[in-house]
Amino acid sequence: MYQEVPDLDPFDCYDGEARRLDEHFAGLTDADWNAPSRCAGWSVRDVLAHLAGEELYNHACLDDDLAGLNQLLADAGVDGLDGFNQWSVDVRRDEPVAAVLSEWRTANSRTRAEMRARGADAVLPTLSGPYPVGLQALHYAAELATHADDVGYRTPPREEPDRTAWRARFGAYVLAEQDKPVTVREADGRWHVESGGVTAQLSPAEFVEATADRLPADHPLDPALRTALACLA
């Protein structure tokens, strides 16, 4: 039985974030697509291309064909994660945005359907080794949520508390999973964090931004805590 993050349905989280992002993309104008995102050097359109490219990896995991993906990237002269991310953007640069959006929708729909069908307790091959499908779905959901925020999505007020809460809980789980040198606990509507004797209290939204490494540059959080909390970047 899936118990890694109790009370979170990983597939509902994943479906929900895909829906939010798709609906946001559907309402964008040409000017919106060309606007800068929160990802340095990338426009909103570039973020979409990145997401479409990520589905190559997602499908390689589903198909147990990571070797095939690695060969494809080697043949293209792509090296490392940053190289893969930029290549995913570059190869779609001349494609109509509608085509890239359709590519992402189709590929992501397959990923979500197949992961749900396998179930949270199944194991998926990943570049980090075998990993539970439920946890991988939450990682994918967190990735979509972060990039939705990167391209200007604004959570409806009625959805904001639940959306922020699941992201914060998963961020706390990943900090422990990665054995980050930080202690976190939720109390009185705040996230209390400590690392190396330095402490701080963050709102749930700030804690989510910290785990995604998206806090504004002028946020007063201590740099050591900022580094320790970044686990979903």
C-alpha cells in the first residue's frame, strides 16, 4: 500500500496540475507566449518546449528504454541535464506553438494514464534507479506546478490552500528523502526551518517557493537556509 506521503493521491495531484497548466496555456496570446518566464533566458513558449521535451524522459522510463534515450541524446551531441533541457527548447524553436502544445498534451496524457494504470506501488525505472510510481507522479506534478507558476499561472483563491498544502508536504518529504541538512516542521500555519543553528519561519507559500528554488532574490531568508531547502529545482 502506498504510504510514502499519506493522504496525498499522487495521480490526482498530477492530473490537477496538468489541467491547470493546460487551461493556462489555452488562454495565452502571441504576446503572452513570447513574454519572459521566471526561468532565466526562457520565454513562456520555451518553458512549453521544455515540458514537451521532458516527456521523452517520462516515456523512456515507462518503456524501460533509458538506454535508447541516452543514445538519442548522444547522437545529437547533448551532454548532461542542462544540455538536455536546452536541446529540448532548441529543437522546437521553429515549430508552431500550437504544434508544441499538442505534442505536450498528447505525450503528457499518455504518461499520466499509464502511471495511474500501473498504480502507486509499482516500480518505475529512472535515471536514479527503480522508484515508486506514486512518488514519481508527485515529482512530475511538482514540476508542472512550478513551471505553471513560472509562466504566470495564478491559483484561484478557492484552490490555493489545498494546492499550496500538498506542494509543501511533498517538499518536506523530498527534503528528508534527499537527506538535506535541514529540519522542518509545520506548526501554527507556518513552516519552521533550521539548518546549522540558523532558524526561520516561512508561510506555506514561501516554503513551497523555497523548495522549488524560486524565492525572490531579495527575500530575507538566510542564504544557507535557502540552499538547504532547494530540493525540487
